[in-house]
Amino acid sequence: MHRRDLLRMTTAAAGAAGVLTLDTVTFANAEGPADGRAGREETRRVSGRLPAGAPDYVYLPVEVPSGVREIAVSYTYDRPAVPDGTQGNACDIGIFDERGTGLGGAGFRGWSGGARTEFAISAGRATPGYLPGPVRPGTWHVVLGPYTVAPQGLAYEVTVTLRYGEAGATPRPVYPPQHARGRGRAWYRGDNHLHSIYSDGKRTPAEIAAAARAAGLDWITTTEHNTTSAHGAWEGLWGDDLLILTGEEVTTRNGHVVALGTDPGVFVDWRYRARDHAFPRFARAIHRAGGLVVPAHPYATCVGCNWKFGFEDADAVEVWNGPYTPDDEMAIAAWDAMLVSSVRDGGRWLPAMGNSDAHREPQVVGLPQTVVLADGLSRQALQAGIRAGRSWIAESSSVRLSFGAVGGGRGAHAGIGERLRVASGAEVTVRLEVSGVPEGCTASFVTDQGRLFTTPLAKAGAVEWRTTPSQAAYVRAEVRRPAADGGASGVPGPMVAMTNPVFLGEEVKG
């Protein structure tokens, strides 16, 4: 990397994280008639070294002449040994076309993160993670994302090959429908955080669809990292028994967010940090595209996975991600604290969700799954149920659950996500019915005061508890396996199922 490159380090005017633009790559055959170059190909290699503390994104401009049929890119980088506790080198890759690299602009043509070392784009096809379409003349930009850089720096080499010839036609993508037959107003099971070969997953869309059906799911959402390339990859895989929604896992350096159920083909940019104040703009973009904003695994331990953007723009939060772990316990505790804040201040509350984030075998599609009460099996109805909190989370479709509260002397009833409007001193009976849970589980009722009631649970049965709105502003239910240490540490066991709350009493006005 030359000194002049360092001097060209900028912060994008739109508020993106720091970027570095390298010298432009040009090709010798750019001059002369395009038909004279048909059947030829040219290759250029660019190498350099990024220092520790390199900017988040490094752009390599590539001058693409007319007559190019396909652009192919590969890259390598070194992985030197680093001291214990120090991050080594990890570098992502993607590309923008001649329409530019503007934040949220139209130039995006694909991203594979660190899942691939090479890709190609032509009018008729593209490597998974990338969008097929004409290779038009102009300045394209290969983008490197030095995710972590070792103290020694990161030495890279990028190889760009242009292949000349007739462009060919671009197939029109076939997107999944927005509704399926369903069962009318019913509880529907979904997994809304999944990865395939179109980002860093190992399953094909067909394998995911088969796994979803085997897991007893009614719907799934395709959420590849920073790309929409999988939106058109599900033809023939949906049906009356399986709705497939489109979305994206927007993977920033300060956390990941599931854009759940966005319009097919709508790309949401990821090139910003919390300090750039750009996220509200892209949360609005998700909403304009008909999607929900769902921060994912907010306490995950991977670099850049912790959620740093706040929850003001969120529609729900993923509190349980894959097999139950301590970071899920932290997410649930933080979410519960937000519930307390909402009932104290009279503000809106944020529903909880659970998703598998499954990438490959043996990760289980549908572990966990969100069970939503919706008026039908459609994007609009399911999103309305999620947004209202009419949902609960289960480790599998074997688990069945109902939960609600009655009281006030006139048979008033409220279910999950609803409010039982009774006097503050009125006696309320909370009832949980479950089936299909493992042996040895316990059921608990959690309120704004904490866990007030816990009892052993049979594989199938019902549990009741009495309280008043003055004692409990809300009640939610948890079903857990036994604690690993028998409960000696006070840390509860892994979750089997949990509900969103039922609120008790008149609503506090903020």
C-alpha cells in the first residue's frame, strides 16, 4: 500500500465507516472495437498490505471496457500466527458495479464475506452471493472488508479477469409468493434466520426447505449475510404447506439485524457502525420494503456480533438463537429489563423471537422456532402477529403450549401479547398448558418483580398461579430443563419454551 493510498482514506459523505480507495486497475484491451476482443480474456493482479487498524472497507476500482461478457475475481490473504488473545487476519469480499459504491445506492452486485475465495458475474449467471446481470462498461469496485487484522498487517492479492464476448440475456428471477393456503386464524411455526450456500451456509435452498418441512414449520425466511442473491433461488420449493419469505441478515461491524420479510430483491446496506448514525436510515428502508427490524443474537460472542445500535427502531428482538447458550440467557435478561421499563414508563414493548441461525449440518433448522398467532399464512398476517407479540418460542414442533390469564369477576381473558384490563387488586389466574416437553422440566412464571413461581412439570399438563395486577404488571412463562449443577449456582437450566408476556391491569400512560 502506497503512502498516497493512506492519504486517500476517507469517510463517505453518507456517513459510512472509514474506507480506503486503492489505485485503479486498467486493462490493455480497453481500446479498439469490442468485437475484435470477443473470446479473449485479460487478467490483472494487485497486491498490497493493510496495516493493523485498517479501515473497514478497502475499494479497488476496476475500469471495465465495453464488450465484457464476464468479470471474475479471486483473492488470497496471509494468516500469520498471532499471540494468544489476539485476533488474526480475516478478510471479506464483494463487488459494486459502475453505478458506484454510494451507501444504499444501486451499485451493489454481491457479497460473499469470507465464505468464498472467488466469484464470477455475467448476464446469465453469477456465483451464489452475487447478482447476475450485464457487465456494463465503467468503473466497478471490488470491496475488501478486513474484518480483523493481525498486528503484522494483512497481505492480500486480488486477481481480476475480464472475459470478452456477447453479454447474453439475464433471466428474470422467480420470487416466492407472499401467502400460502394456511389454516385460517391459527398458530404458525416459523424459523426466520437461515443461511444457505448463497452466503456462508452449506445447505442448498432445497435442503433447507426439506429440513423446514421435517421440522414441522409452516414458514421460513431466507436471510443471507448482506446479499439478496438467494431471493430468486426457491422456485419449486414453496407450497401450500410452506411459505418462504425473503429477507437479509444485515451484518455490520456493530451487530447483525434480521430484515424479516422485505420485498424480494430489495438490498439493505451494511457498511456503517453505530457511531456513523446511519442505522435509522436503513431501519426505515427495511420498513419501506415491508419488512420487520429484528436485532439478532444481541449478546453473541463473535467479533462484531454484539448489538450496538439500540432498540428504538426494532419491531422485535431475537433473544434465543440456535441451541440455548449463556448469551441467550443474557439476551432474555436484557429483554425482560426492557419489559419492566415499558410498563414503568408506559412505552411500547418489544416482543421476543427465537430462530435457528442454522448454517450447516448438524445445526437444526427450527431449533428454536417462533410460534405466531396469525389470521392466515401470509407475510402481512405473520408480521402483524410478530409485531403484536402474539407469539412464543419452542425448541421444536413437538412442544405445544397455551398460556393466558383470566380474572376480574366477569370472565375477562387475555392471551399471549395481550392485556387483561382488571382493577389493580383483582385476583388473576394465570394458566399454562404444555405437552411434548422432555422429562424433568420445570415451569416458571416471571413478572416485573422476577421469577415468582416455579414448579416441576410433567411431559403434558397444566399449571396455574394466582396474582394481582398490583403484584405483577405482566406475567410470562418459561419451560426449562434441569440446571446442569442441580440449581446450586442459581443459574436456571436451558430453555425448552418461553412466551411473550400477558400484561395485567390498566395500561400506564407515559
